[in-house]
Amino acid sequence: MSLPTATIGYSLRGPELRRSQRYQTKLQAEVVNCLQQHASATVTDISNQGLRLEGTQQLIAVLFPRPLSSSALSTAIPVDNSFRLKLVLPQPSFPDADASVELQCRSVYVLRVKRDWYRVGICYQEIEIKEGARLEAFILSLQR
């Protein structure tokens, strides 16, 4: 199993494009946009190709500095925006190592689930070898 270093295409119609199993999780994450603005989020599923972030309007405002149409957010809409993501991995999995992973990501869709709760589909764009090894080890631990 290896993590991709390039983006993977996404379509709102058609089959699942993540080519590996998704694992349910609740990881804390922080996103940083090109303006160095920060927002907290929760990772609710993860795979070798990407993950799903969930969060409030603050997350959407940081990810998409140009406002998105609120009426369009009632259905999943494709978006393409790059940002940095820092995942906080559970300590028991990595007692002697840094418990975080930082990577460059690209958003592929956004969906408003409730009044102030959103889901954002993410694919990995770029990750350092050491960071990728930590993320890969975490995903492997979910398979057990």
C-alpha cells in the first residue's frame, strides 16, 4: 500500500473513485489556506487516496475565501482548492513519534449537511516521505 503523490480525479456522478477502503474515524485536524488562515475540522473517514472533513461555516470560510453559493451547497458541488492540512493521530498508535501528519490537499466537493455543518471531500496532493509513512501506518492500524 502506498499513498499517492498526485491528485486523483473526482466526479459527483458515477462510481466511488477512491480506490481503497474508507475507514470511519474521528481525528482532529487543522486546515491552513494560502492566506495563512486556520480552521479546525474533524476527519470522519480516511483512505489511502483521501479523506472527508467535517466542520462549521468557519471551516468553509477558510477553505474557500471566495464565498460559495449557499443554495448550491444543498447538493454536493465540485470544488478545486488547495490547502495544508495537519492531522492529529491518536497517541497510543504512535507513542514514541510525533502524533501529527502534515500534507498538501485538494478539495474535490463540498456539501452542507445541516444549517452550520459541512462535509468536504479531500484528496492528497503532496506529502513528505516521513509524514506519508506515519499516515500509512495509521491507516494500516485501522485495518486490523
